[in-house]
Amino acid sequence: MFKRLFFALLINSLCLYAVVQVVDGVSYTGGFKFFFISGLILGFINFSIKPILEIFSFPLIFLTGGLFAIIINAVVLRILVFMLDLLKFSELSLSFDGFSVYLISAFLFGIINWFLQLFFKK
């Protein structure tokens, strides 16, 4: 169980790192501490909130052939920004320059997450 939690944290952190490095319009502060704490928060969101979003939006996911999952990932990233602001971690911040940047980031995050899960799977 600890191994699974560690890999979830690692994958979330790596995906977020890739998004921040590749997508213009995404900025952060906090260095390594940012990726560690954000990975933990993303793990919490993916465990508790994302399944609820997926259940309620299943018809839209089905009708769009899974493309609505990008919107769900964008919402997850928005919740991450909200939680970082809400918890007021010193010197940690994440910002996106608009909805289109959220969508591009969500798409990239999903693709990288899928690939890393395949790579790290037993």
C-alpha cells in the first residue's frame, strides 16, 4: 500500500513538473517543495473528488468518446490551484493564464499520467 501511494505521489509530481515546463502560461513558485505538496494534494483530489466528477459526468464522457475527461482534468487542476490558495502554504503558488491553458495542461497531464502509469505498473 505504501508503495502504491509513493508511486501515485511520484507520478502526480512528475506530470505536474512536465506541464509546468512545457506549457506556456503556467507558472509556479516553491521549487521541490511545490511538487511534493502539490503531488499530495493531487493524490487527495484524485482519490476523493475526481471519482464523483466522473460519475456525474459519465453521460458526457460517453457521448464525447472520453474527450470530456480533459474537462474533468482541467477542473482537477483548478481545484489544485484553489486548495493551494486556501491552505496558504508559504511561498507555494500555481497559476494558469486562462481557460485554454487549463485545457492544454489537462490534456498533457492526462497523457503523461497515462504513460507513466503504464511504465511504473508492475
